[in-house]
Amino acid sequence: MWTELFALISFLIALVIFLQPTYLPRLIDFLLGQTPPGPFSWPLVGARNIDSDKPWKTFTQWGERYGGAVSFFLGTEFVVVLTDIKAIRAALHSPSFDGRPLTPIGRTLNKNLGIGLTDGPAWPPQRKFAAATLRSAIGSGHPSTAYGKYSQIAVQDFLEAFAKTADQPFFVRPLIERAIVTSLSSIVHEGQLTPDDPHFPRLMEAYQSFFSASLTTNLLNIMPWLKYVPPHREKYSLLKAAVYDMAQFARDAIAEKRKVELSEAVDGTAVDFVDAFRRELENADRHPSFTEEQLTITAAELLMAGSEDSTNVLLWTVLFTALYPDDQRRIQDLLDRVVGRNRGVSLTDRKALGLVDAFIAETIRFSNAVPHPLPRRAMEDTVCLGFKIPAGTVLITNTYSVHFSEELWDEPFMFRPERFLDKEGNFCPNQNILAFGMGRRICIGEQFAKMEMFMLLASVLQRFQISLPEGMERPDPAKTSDGINLTPKPFQIRCSPR
Ligand code: HEM
């Protein structure tokens, strides 16, 4: 029996070495202490005792024990978790860590196209192009621009939907989703998605399947071979169908836009992403990565990444207005002083309404909504913080240990929006917020998301009082539905006209 067991283990080790030749050299480096310190990792299995519901808690404890960079194996994959701000800054600003893990979604389903899940020669020109296009499509957000116009439509629709709830308890998520996706569509493919669009439910269904399978996504990002193993295989099929639906929606939207001549569509006005890309396709000197398929995948990705993350953060923000009524009242007093009640909120009010941005920033910190910004991959053998980091290492940022660090924040476990205000009440951003990532792959939609969240939150609080319905259980922000993002468990609110 021992001989057979020994033969089986030898066979498995030989198989792993054959399939993943980097495993053994990394294991040796790890055992010799060349790589960052970390917990014991069982051969082929990797580190045990990771809290599967709240891995960031385990990573925070490891950070306290081993330091700002902790290494271990997950299965045969070598992983470094960054837990303190110095280690995170050092790594995420380095071109050596520009890569993304070789995920089945990025590499197989998206065919290595798009921006967020790829790397290599196509990523720099595609990221630069998309970031510049979004910046110019958003512009000042003035109502004369496409984005300004749709943002107003989205705000109006949002307020009407709130008013229709007539003081009755309701789930706010679908309302937020509609508003965000409407505005986002104006900068991705203007005119293709309005709040009453019949395609809306189909798209939301695809997003829902995508994110309901997202715990699997987190694991697949690190151990892609899991896609062949039940129950991940079934979840992977769900993901595949959702990715297909999103791409099909983008294809249809692009085809609709093609019905309008490009010169008419862009004539002197702000250009959305699809039209800017169409124009680039006609440029003879374009980078070879500008292709039809790249356009489809990126348009689908921008709409999906942008809407899910922004919806989730705004959902947290609305929940916190109900949980912290004193802060809500202070925002409303400020709105009354700055905007009054006779006109709508506009982006030009933003500077004088610093408390609204401070409330959103504190929500982002306190909710831990993005526990691990998209992982990175070491593109080459490198040295970071004095340790060897082999090419192919997966890097995970642990937001929780930074957002709740006693060294970085005064009373980090208290919800206190004022920590983001100066003495005059101006909003002061803080560089230790990691929800949008950091460095060379920082989110390209950050400014849009913050603008949109400001507009929707300020507009709704100007008109309505948000509260928790009497007799219902008080939502506990520590209890979340976990996936790529942390989402509050479904909750209802009540809103009463002010
Ligand atoms: C509250 C809203 C949002 C959050 C919390 C968020 C968060 C993130 C994070 C954590 C990353 C990874 C950064 C890194 O690797 O360092 C990212 C990347 C990205 N985000 Fe966002 N995002 C939001 C909104 C948006 C919006 C509105 C868009 C599009 C309009 C967008 C498009 C992207 C893209 C394309 C990338 C990939 C960048 C790259 O890999 O080079 N995001 N986002």
C-alpha cells in the first residue's frame, strides 16, 4: 500500500512539474526564504486556513505576522499578498507588475482583448486610447455635452422612480443600476441605452449571472484549471454565457451606431468611445491592436465594469445615509444652503458640496467594497522590497489592512466622513484609498464614477429623506454577499419627500 501511495504522489509531482515547470523552482526559492515570508504551504495544495468568506481578514493577520508582503502557494500558483501601503505603492507603480493573471475570462472568453484583463503589447495603446476618449467624452459634464445630457436624463428618471415609491419600502439597487448604465452608455455608445430600453433587462440578467458566478471568478483568476472541475465547471458555463451576451449586446449597439455616418455622428461634438474607435479604425497608421473584435470586447467591458462597480458603491452609500441619519441631515442642510430647493444640483455645485464627496469617500473606505482590486502578474523576475518575485507571480492587494490601519487613520472603525474635509469644509482626497487600484493600471473610470455618484446622491438627498422601514431588521454592513466586490445583503429603504 505504501509503495502504491508513494508511486501515486511521485506521479502527481511529475505531472505538475510537466504541466507547470515553474512550480519547483518557486517552491525552492520559497523554502530558502528568497521570496517574501509567509505561512506554510503544503506541496501541490498550498496554504490552508484561509477564511474562504473573508480572505482579507486572514491576509490582514498574515500581514501583521509576516510583514507588508506575504508569499504563499494557492494550489501550485505562487501568490504574493500586499498588505501595507508602502509595499503596495512600491509594487503597483512598477512596470514589472503591469501584467494580469492568465485568467480564462481574459484569455479564453475575451480572446485576450479588451483592457482590464489583458497585458502585453496591445495593452498600453488600448488603455491610453480608452482613457483619453473617456476623458473627452465626459468633458466638463456640462448639459450641452452628450454625457451631460444623458446624466440629466438619468438623474430625472432616478428622482421620478424614488417619488413613485410613495413612502413605501423598496429595493433601491435596480434604480441605481438604471441610472448608472444610462449615463455610462452615453460615453461608451451614446443613444443606445435609455432607461426604458427593452434590452435593459437582458443586459442586467447577463451582469447578474456574471457576478453570481464571481466567487468562482476570483478562484479562476488564480487557478484557471479549476474550470474543468465541478462545481466550478458549471459556474464557468454561466460566465461564458454571460460574457457572450454582453459582447452580443455591444455588437448590436455598434451595428446601430454604424447606421449613422461617422462624420455626422462626431461632427464637432464630444465623441463616445465607439465612434472614436470607428474613427481610429479608418486611420491607416493605427496600432494593429485596433480591430473590430477589440472594439466589441472593450465596449462590453467598459459598460459592465463601470456599471457594476459604480452601482455597488452607490448602493453602499445609500445604505449608509440610512444608517447614519445625522450625516444625512448635515448633507441636506448644506444642500439647502448651497443649492436651495428651486433648482436641481449641478456639477458646478460640487466644490461647495465637499461633504457629499467626503461621504462617498468614507463609504468607499468603510465598506471595503473592493476587497482586492484586480490582481496583477509579475511580467519578469524582479526584486521588490528586497525579496525575489519570480515572473508569473500573482499579486493581490489587500485593501482592508490599509483602509482600517490604525497608523493611517484616526479611529478607523468609526464612520466619519469629516476625515476627508479640511477646516473650510473642502473635500480632501486621500491617497490611501485603494478601491480604484493604484499606479499604472489604476481604474480609468474613476473620475466618471465619482462624478456620477456625486450627482445621483446629492440630487436624491436634496429632494428626499432616506430611512430604514420600521419593523424591518436593521441591515448589518458587516454581513455582505461576497464576490469580486463586497455587496450589502439585499435591504429595503423608505424615502419621504422633504
Ligand atoms: C466605483 C466605481 C469603480 C470602481 C470601484 C472601480 C475599480 C477598479 C479597480 C480596482 C481596477 C483595477 C485597478 C488596478 O489594477 O490597479 C479597475 C480597473 C479598470 N476600470 Fe474601474 N472601477 C470603477 C468604475 C469604472 C468605470 C465607470 C469604468 C469605465 C467607464 C471603469 C473601467 C475600468 C477599466 C477599463 C479598468 C482596467 C484598467 C487597466 O487594467 O489598465 N471602471 N477599476
